[in-house]
Amino acid sequence: AFAKPISEVFQRFDDVALASASIAQVHAAQLADGREVVVKVLRPNIEKQIAEDISLMRLLAQWVNRLHPHADKIRAHDVVSELESTLLAECDLQREAANASLMRRLWQNSTELKVPEVIWQYTHPSVMMQERVYGISADNIAELDRLGINRKELAAKAVRILYQQVFRDNYFHADAHAGNIWVDISQPDRPNFIALDFGIVGQLSEQDQYYLAENFMAIFHKDYHKIAKLHVQAGWMPSYMRLDELEA
């Protein structure tokens, strides 16, 4: 991925991975100019492994279609196709870098969410480099409390960030588990979020945005009948679904 010899790119490259997952792993490094970075590297032959796994899943989907009494509702082949497209997209780290760069641009003036900068000079479909950031996982409650983090303020910011991503930008982080969402602890009285790993991002149609907003309003008013009705109207639940059962 690098035009220069590795020895000219890095002053330090840590062999032990900071994070390791099924598709890639992340290493800490320091560039020759002194900048601290992280380098995400795809696992060797991962596309071949995914192709083999997807082939097995398609075979299982065929059995489901033949044998399961509710195969038309399960839509196994559609599930496998969705999984395949998502996994293949995650295998293109240059695409992830583009996702991260767009998210960073959308939030560049925010004091509530930080997105690490992509180092494009050293980014490639199989390697992505970003500036290194420091924080703790958002679900590490004990550590947040030990550091005196204001969790009420943090929760309010989380809601604002979610709503702005979905309704203002229509561009949201779609893999927001605690490993990808950190808390910046540099100012405990004014905690902020750090977003990592943009292999999966999402957008909604105007119709889905509308129905999602209506659902939120119904949830706030504890109007469960309206929630059930909206789910059917939006097509999120089948039209033959009994509203009273869904409401219950």
C-alpha cells in the first residue's frame, strides 16, 4: 500500500494489535514525522473466506426455503444477500476511509463528537491509517464513574448526536457498539464522544425518516397502538399483522 519503504514511513509500528476482529485488525504506530496513528489491516485472504462462508449460508437458505413453514416471512436468501453486501463493503478500507472522512466533515465544528482524521497518503483498499485518539469505551460505567464523568450530560449528548445524524445529516454510524463509541475523558465535566470504525454507515429514505420521527413521538407519549399502526403503515411489519397483538 505504501510507495515508500516501510522503514521510511514508520518510526514505530507495534506488532501487538490494539483491536482484532474477524475481518481486520488494528495496530498502533508512529510516523516518521512523529504523528501517532493507528493502522487497520485486512486479514489475508479474507474475501475468499467470506465467499466460502456465504456459499454455505446460501445452501442453508435453500433448505429453509424448502422446509420451513414460514419461509416466505423469513426471506432467508434476502438475509444472506444483505449480509454479503455488508461484509464485502467492510472489506474495502478505502470505502471505510471515505465514510469516516465524510462523517468528520459533517461534525468538524462539533464539540460533542470527534471523528479521527484519515491519513489518505497511506490509505489503500486493504490498509487504512487514521490519527490515534484516546478514550474509554462508552459501556465502561465503573471507569466513567471513577473519573467523575457527568453521565447525565453524556446521555443527553448521545441523544442529540443520534437525532442529528438521522434527521439533520441523514448519515449515521450503523455499527455503534461500545467498541466503536468511546468517551473523551480529557474534560470530565464536559465529556464528549469519539466515533470509530465506519465500515457500516446508514441512510434512510424520506419515508423512513418520517415514520421513524412519528414513532419517536408515539413512544414519548406511550401511544403503543399508534406505534403498532405506524410499523404496519411503514411496511416494517407485514400488513396482515394484528394491531392488537403487535400493540401488546
